[in-house]
Amino acid sequence: MSDEELSQMVSDAIAQSGAAGMQDMGKVMGILKPKVQGRADMGQVSQMVKSQL
């Protein structure tokens, strides 16, 4: 999975969850995990979510 594709999925998940800050990271990760598990490193996903929140 490319960084661009992952970044777009993170952006979509943030919008979908209505996340407003770091306190909402769990909501965003909950949406992303089933979509990216096995396709991307979860550590990288977590870093990308943190950078976009």
C-alpha cells in the first residue's frame, strides 16, 4: 500500500469519525484497522493518524 493511498484512507477515516484531536485517535484507528490490517504497518498508520490530527 502506497503512502499516498494510506494518507487518503486516514483522511477519510478522520472525516468519517468526526475526529477533532488526539483524544479521538481511537475512533480513527477503529475505522482504519479492519481496512489496512495485513496491508500496511500499523505503526506507520498510527504515525500518519497522529500527524493528521
